[in-house]
Amino acid sequence: MAHTAFQLKQRPSTQGQDAPVNALSVDIEDYYQVQALESQFPRSSWEACESRVERNTARILELFANQGVKATFFTLAWIAERHPSLIRSIVEQGHELASHGFSHIRADKQTPDEFRADIAKTKRILEDIAGVEVNGYRAATFSIGEKNLWTFDVLAEEGYRYSSSINPVHHDHYGMPDAPRFAFLPSKQAKIEEYPISTVRVFGQNFPCAGGGYFRLLPYWVTRAAITRVNRHDGWPFIFYFHPWEIDANQPRPDGVSVKSRFRHYTNLGKMELRLRRLTSDFRWDRIDRIFLEAPETQKAAVS
């Protein structure tokens, strides 16, 4: 789908700063809930798995507190139901609570009715536990793309104000490379905004660089250069993401994991926390809602 099918958004104001404030996000899921390990950890086994998400997220919250940064936590309602005190702690420490769906089911594997039930249930659970409004949504495994753009209408109808679910790259599990690289309205009638995962455009292609495995697998300077380029060349905030299990080098390692999945999931887990400290020191960070939703209306007007 061509870019002209979407309404692009103007850049948020930098408010006199030399560079934009970037958006820091955490996808709250445990090690056994990632798509790459679903054959080793089917949903029927989740209750019996050792839970490590609470201690790992607590470490992240401590790191953020020490670094003086705020972030958006896209959270599975399945996790929230089992760790309500963790959810309340996220909010009490000034971070944004957002939806990651109920149990990490891909949006492109759901019917419209199933998707609606999932996001409505998740929003209700998170809001009941935390006592705050949930405005944001991120699809499991960035599973919104050209074939299920109908999800945006459903999200808007269920009270969500934004999504950060499209990764505009080629990837074997996800991707919509022809989507806009920066904030856009999915249609002229859209009542919701999409904030795509950040990429760097080189030689006419979008290259992934916004966190997760790329942050662990590539040298730190690559991420630093990518953020600097998006900030200075494109003039946009960078949207970065990672998961609590990525700072946990001691997590269980089941047998039968493919070489590719093992490489993606386990490489450099022990280096992740130090890299996050460097990242949060080298750049300015804040919650997604404060960067985009709270920008002045003159900065948020759609362009033709």
C-alpha cells in the first residue's frame, strides 16, 4: 500500500531543544510468551512455567528511576492479572500503562470479533487494576500490516487513541515496508494514530534498528548512530522498544530451539542492562503519550 493512502502527521514540537525527546517503550511479556519459542512453551504450559517477569521488570524500573527517565509499558493482561502489584508500581512511578493484548496472540491471526474481544478485555483489566486510562496499544509481534488495517477502526471504537504496532521493514515474522516511517493516520476517517517503530532509510530501504534483538545483536554504536540520524536528519523522535526477558541471562533455556531462534533470543542477554544504561544516558527519553498525544494541536494537524 502506498504512502498516499495515509495521512501523515507533522513532527511534534522540539520545544526549543536541539533534538527531539525520544520514546522509550517496554513490551511486558515473559520469556515463555515470545513467538519464537511457542513450540517449546504452548499456552497450555504457561501456568507451570517459572515466572520471571516481575523481578526483571522491577530491575528495569530501578534502572529507569536511577536514570531519571519515563517510558511506556505495553503490557499483557495475562501478566497483569497475575502480577497486579507490578502494574500498579509501573503507574505509581510515573510511567504510561498501555495494552499489548491479553495473551500475545497475533492480531493477524484473529477475526475482527476475536480482536475486538481481546483488546476490550485487556483495556478493562489494565484500567481496573491500575486506575488509569489506557490509550495505547501494540500488537503482539508487530502483527498489524496491509492485510488487517481494519484493526485500527476496532481499536478506535474500543476507546484506544493510538497504536504503535507497525514495523515498516521486511521480516520473516512481521513487517509493512511500504508504510510511512513516522506518525500517521491510517485513513481520512481514522480516529486513531499509528506511531511506527523507528527505522533508518538507506539506499531506498528501511533498516530495523529500534531495539529488541537488533539492539542486542548489533554493536551499540549502530543504535546510537541510528537514533542520531532519525533525530537530526529526519527531525523525529525515535521509538525504541525492548522486553524484560532481554535483561535476564539466567532464564530457562529449553531443548529443541532452532539455531536461528536461539541466536535471536539468547545472544548478548548479559550485555543488555549495561547497554540500556548507556542508551538512557546518551539520549533524552519519555513516554509515548507525552511525546505524541500531548503535543500542541498545531503540531498534530494532518497534512494532505
